[in-house]
Amino acid sequence: MTAPTIDAHVHVWNLRHRDQPWIDAGRGAIRRDFSLDDFTAATRDTGVRRAVLVQVLNMAEETREHLLRAQHDDRVAGVVGWVDLAAPAVAEQLAGLRACPGGESLAGIRHQALAEDEPAGWLEQPAVQSGLRELAGQNLPYDLMFLPEHMEAVTRTVRTHEDLTFVLDHLGKPPIATGALAPWAAGVRELGRSPNVVCKLSGMVTTAARSGWTTGDLRPYAETAIEVFGPERLMFGSDWPVSLLAAAYPEVVRTCAELVAELSPDEQALIFSTTATRVYGLMTST
């Protein structure tokens, strides 16, 4: 099996510098600092060497910090950051980030939509739609962080912005713990008809039953994603360190490798490095 080299979905944080209020009692195992050195220790002997840092908090300061990390640390392949898409000055916000130290590593934008009272309503408001048009004009992909019940709104948006690349995080968070495929599968199949959507094979272990899950539990969801998107529109992401709630890093990598083992080496390479490099325009390692 081909080993992954790029992890397209990684987070880091320092709680002494900035709290992460979403880490509640149920997520107490990850209520500590996580650095790039911790990432290196976690990925040892897995083949993964570089990461795409993805925003967690809807604030520009966090993105600027990630860009600074990218400037000084070759382990950061790119940054999926945040701007206020509902604000009228999206172009100015993006210009400000690109002018920051490490700004050339800005690879995409994400808004933690699940922090909104009505995620679908937030996405479809005219101001956000205008912000998405600005991302398209600047060739910056947009990461989608939504649930199965939001897929109709997501699909409408994707079809409105055919010149913008969208990246579906965590397969759209299917209910793996219940074993149900509906209505998630139907929503993802409809979304996947749009060729401007890419999907991350990420976040599966934490939407499964966190203790006692098996590769077999994940397989129907991974197979659906492979069928819908194909390897050329899939990328591996660990969602580390959130994934630690259900599995150690090597187990996440090993499980994903097992799920794609029947694909050819070239197809596996697409999932484990090439798709992320192409979609995010990642800088090559020096």
C-alpha cells in the first residue's frame, strides 16, 4: 500500500495563548497544547511529513499565526485560514493575510459554520455568497464544514459557484456511529455530481463509535466517497489532534490505507499527496 506523505487536515493550538472553548468535558483528552513538534512525534514511522494547517476558530489572528508557522517551518505545506466572508471587504482581508509573514502559504479558506446557529442559513446569505465569489476570483478553495442535513443548501451553493473549488471536510460528517447511510449518502452523491467539489477522507474515526470502532464500520462510507468522487477528488486528512479522541495517529493512517488498499498505487498516491497538492496549490518542500 502507498503511504501518505501529506496530511491535508491538521490543527495546532496553544491554550495558554488562546482558549479553545469548543473543547468541552467530552473532549477533555485533547484539552492541552498541540504543536508541530507534537505532530512530528505523532507521525513518526507513518510516512507523513507535511501538513495543511486548518483554522479552528473564526478569527484572523489564528490564521496569521499559522502563516507565520508556515514561513518558519517546512512541515507546514499550506494554511487553510479564515476571513469574514459576510463582510464587504473580503478582498482587503485576503490581501492583508497575503501581506503577512508566510502569506504565500495561504492555500484556502474555511469558516467554522457549525459554530453558527443556522449553518445553512449562514452559507446562503447574500453577503457570504458574495464572499465566495471573491474566493473564486482569487483561486482560493473553500473548505465546507457542514452536516448531512445541510447538504441541500451546500449543493445549491456549489452549483451557484461553478468556478470555485469546494473541499468537503470529513465526508460531510456521516453518522458512522449509527451505521446509517441515509440520508448522508444521497446528499453526498448529489453534491458529488458537481465536478468542482473535492472530499477529504478525514474525521471518520470520531464520527464512529469512539471506542470499539472497526475498519469495517468505516468502509461503507469510504467506499461511497471513492465511488462518488474518485481518487482524483479525494485527499487524506487525519483531523489530528481531534482524532486522538478515538485513535492514535498511526491507527488513523493505517485504517485509511486499508480502506483504499484495493486502488492502484497511482490512485492511492492521488489520495495521499497529489490531490491535496493540486487543489491547495501547495508549496513543495525545500
